[in-house]
Amino acid sequence: MERSSHPKEEAGTFELARELVDRVGELAHKEVELARLEGRAELHRGRIAGELGGAAALAGIAAMCCGLIAAVLGLSRVMPGWLAALCGVGIFGVAALLLGERTVKAARSARPDVLIHEATETAAMLKSPPIRARPLGEAET
């Protein structure tokens, strides 16, 4: 195959390479925008889950309070009332600590790791110097 020595064809190749680089840059910017929108959607779902979880926790606390009062009243028939109340506080205090620890572990694992990884890769790609197209006849330096 012979190389064409027409400047018009070389300029066309150069322009095509430049357009390719521009389109890759535009694609990267659109990927960042998509990641941003996906992040917002994840935050919205997380907020709704948090609100529902908070409402469930409030109802659970009210139920435990009623249960604690009933347990203390029942135990006060066989032991002093203050000792029955102290037993209830201890039992529910330990339960609260165990559930709190489990909740913290679940919250830590809920991070959107894939989204963070993709956004980091895209940011690194955008920071790297752009690829420069050179005309066909030009040698590498």
C-alpha cells in the first residue's frame, strides 16, 4: 500500500483523529454526569430507607417501653419493684448495644463502592493528558 502524499487526505485523517479525541472527552464527561445522577438516585433511595427505618425504630421503642412496663409490673409481684425495673433496664440496654453494633456494620457495608470506583477511574482519565493525533507523515519523537 502506498501512502498518499496529498495534504488534503492527511489533513482529513488529522481532523478525524481530533474529532475522535473530542468525542472520547465528551463521552467521559457524559459518564461523569451519569455517575452523578446515579449517585443522586442512590442517595434518594437511602434517604427513604432511613426515614422508614427511623419510623420503624420509633414504633419498636414504643413497643419495648410497653413491654418493659408490663415485665416490671409482673416481676414486682415476686421481687421489689426497683429490682424488677433494674433487671429490665439491663436486659434492654444489652439488646440496644447489640442492635446498635449490627446497625453500624450494615451501614458501613451500604456504601456504593462500584459507583465510587467508576467515578475515580473517570476522574483519573480526565486528569491524564489528552492524546495528540499527529499527521501521517510525521515521525515519533
